Amino acid sequence: MVATDGQPEVIGSYRIEGVLGAGGMGVVYRGVDAQGRVAAIKVIRASFTSAEALRRFEREAQIRIEHPNVVRVLETGSDADGAPFIAFELLEGETLAERLGRGPMEIDAIVDLGLAICAGLSAAHREGVVHRDLKPSNVFLEAGGGVKLLDFGVARLADGATQLTEAGRVVGTLDYLSPEQAEGRPVIEAT
């Protein structure tokens, strides 16, 4: 069901309260379920994006890592128009990139941040997942002091059983690639 303003009233088990953001690939809505849990619901519009971007989105929807330093996936599915969605826990705060834009951080905060990032990555690695796009905009600093890793859309399974991208293809953000990624070599947990 769609409201008169074009915004859906419901996506999955979430009643839509508004738009959190929008881009070329889709829209992120704020939603609340019957128990009052609030979520950020990312909906991708296949007509506005490439097949590769759609595959990455679907990959991200499949990765579920239960750890305090990894954003939680609450629900996945398709909306009334058949567009895929992922409902994540709604986070309040800012990305590390936004925080760094305001200036240097204290050494104690940097150490705590590094430990939290390592804990989240370790949890992903225990599940056989390598992030492959770790960068400041994919690290979220919660208003309450928590740290969450975001955006596992280009992640791959570390066991090599699932090839998520073409062999030899470079995936990630150039400024943050490991040497192995830059050379198109396989990535592992140590990368």
C-alpha cells in the first residue's frame, strides 16, 4: 500500500514513518514494527541501478553477523513493487568519516575505536566473511559510544566456496584497498 505522497505505508513488517535518505540506487526509510522497534529500511530500485549493484545489495542482505560491533540486519525481503529491501537497526550518531572531518581524535578514543573495529572484524571472520571495503564511512560511531561496522555489500566468504566477484577484479574503495585487493589477488582475513 502506498500513501498519496508516493511513500509506501508498509515495507515488510515495518510501518513507514519517513525518509532518512535517498540516492540514485534507492531510498532509506525509517520504519517501526508492531513491537515498536525502529529500523532503517534500505530499498533498492532495480530500474535505477546496475545488475552488479543489485547483486551486492542481495549479498549484503544475506550476511548476518551477530555482534555488538556489526550493524544488525533485522529483516530482508521485497516490497509491494518487488524491490528488495534490508531492514537494519536504526543507528543514531555519525560515521567515522564525519567525525574525522571535525579534526583529530584523542589517543584513548583512537585505541578504543581500533579495538571495537577489530572485534567487529573478528566476528565477521569467525563467520567466514571478509569485509573488503573497510573505510571511515563504513564505521559508525553511535551517540551512546558504541562502534558498528556497516556495508558488507562487497564482502566475500573467506573460504572461497562462494565467488562473489569475478576473479582478478578489484573491489573496494581505492584509497583504502589492501595491496592484495589492489593487485586483484584473493583476500583473506589478514588482508
